[in-house]
Amino acid sequence: MTDRPIMRVLAGEVLAVPPVWLMRQAGRYLPEYRALRRSADSFLDLCYTPALATEITLQPVRRFDFDAAILFSDILVVPDGMGMSVGFEDGHGPVLEPVRSAGDLAPLDPSRVAAHCAPVYEAVGAIRTALAPDKALIGFAGGPWTVATYAVEGGSSRTFETVKHWMWRDPDGFGALIDMLTEATVDHLSRQIAAGADCVQIFESWAGVLAEPEFRRYAIEPTRRIVEALRARHPATPVIGFPRGAGRLIEDYVAGTGIAAVGLDTGVPLAQAAEIQKTVPVQGNLDPLLLVAGGPALVERAGQLRAGLAGGPHIFNLGHGIVPQTPPDHVAALVAALRGPA
């Protein structure tokens, strides 16, 4: 792994040229992905068919020479494996049969995730075999809070009203759901590592909708438990946390969870990012819409981020995922700019 730049940064090394990968780098903005998507009956078929998941994971690495591949999958394979009904509708996104009370938890079983997701782990092994030795492979899972929002709301939400109502009305019942998701997530990530993932990332994408007390209870605490369990099983494998929208609580998230590195969303100021960087490696945090705009604004901002975080360990990434309307040529221009003279 010492030849893999991202792993060197995760170990605390400062590199003259920051390694780069992008969240959602495999997906709808690539024509080769869209061609493969037409060959599958559903989005989940792509996730559960090792040959397809492997090919989709490798597509952006081939095209842009990224420093890492991130497994093509979805955070909702965990609740799907636990026994929730999960589907994806084109133009709408995920649709789940919601769980909204302690009584709804009885049919769910975290121990079923391993067998259900066996094709995912098979894909991890195939990807690692296909990747060049200098490329890292990143596994991932959703944070328990974020996955719970989809499970309780029945899909995406703008208000999070239903999940927050249960969280406050019945903290023990809601806590039981969080505990189940935490247990399943530990096993899911552990099996990805055993199959060949060099590091893993926890996407707590909806951390920013929680007030401080709930952020500590439902974002920091479950992540701490996941990190501790993974460290016991895989001491050499770094865990990256991505608490999107955490703002001033990012430092508390880093300290409270024990993560090896932290992903920063677009809203984190460069000065704050540099301060966080004194404690752990940072990853981020270009606005994904700058990739859509392209041109001088993209190159200038990328240069500012590279220069502003050059004093510490930094993995260049976005502040969230690539959006579907992104021109692939703009991604190529970004990688070229990052690897050019500072």
C-alpha cells in the first residue's frame, strides 16, 4: 500500500501533488455507465451483479486515472439486506417500505446482510485484482443516522419530519433501529475490507440536519462504535468519515469518532479546513457545480484548494457527489490542473 498515494496521505504524509478521487465518480455523467445501465433491469441489479459493479467501478479510473476507485454500490444495500423493502424509481430515487415504530423492527435482522451482500464483496475482490498496484480501493457504507432517515421517511426527504418525530417521541425505539444499523454497518464494512478494500468511508450525508445533542447521540456515537469495531478487526485499515453539513461540529466529530481522516463538504471554509488538517488528513471540498461550469473558475478554485491545504495531508475531492449533468471533459480538465505545476 505504500505505493498508493491515497494510503500515504491517510497515514499522515504530505504530498506535493494531492491524490484525487471524486465522490460519485462512477455514474450517470459517464456515457459508458449509461450504456451499461440500459443492460440491467434495475439499479440494484447493477449493485448485486459483480461483473457489472466491477466494470462500473473501474470506468472512471480508466478514463481519468484517478488515484482511487470507490466501490460502485449504494448505502441502501444494508437495509435491503436486513429485510426492508428497497427499490429505486427512475426520476424519483429510493423508495422504501418505511419502519416507523419499535414494532416495525421485529422482521429486521442485521445478521442477514452478509449473505445478501455476498455479490458486493465478490465485486470488491474482483476490483482489487483489476486495479493497478498504485490505485487504492475504497469501500463504503452510509452512516446509521443517514440510512435511518431513508428507512423511516420511506425515501428522500426535505424536512425529515417523520424521522425526527420518532427520534424525539420514542428515543429507545429509534435507538434500537440505530443499533441495528450500526451492527450491520460494522459487518458490511469489515467484509469489504476482508475482500480487498484498502480503506472505507462512512457517508453521514444528513448529519447537518441534526441539532447538537442529536448530532452527538446519532452521528458521533454510532460512528465511534463502528470505528472501534473495525479497528479491532482491521487495525491497519483507515476509516474516513464524511459528516456532511456538520459545520462547527466537525472537530467534535473527528475527536469523538476516532476516524483516520475527514471528508469536508463545500460549506467548510478553507481556513477551518486547514485547522482541522492539523489533527487529521482532510478530503475535499470543491463545489460539484464548479465541475459543471468548468473553465477558468474551476481551475482557479482547484488551485486555491490545493495551495490552501498544501501544508498538511490532503486528498482532493468534492464537497459532495458529482451531479449527472457534469461534462466528462471538465473532470479531465480538473485532474490535469491538479497534476500540473502548483
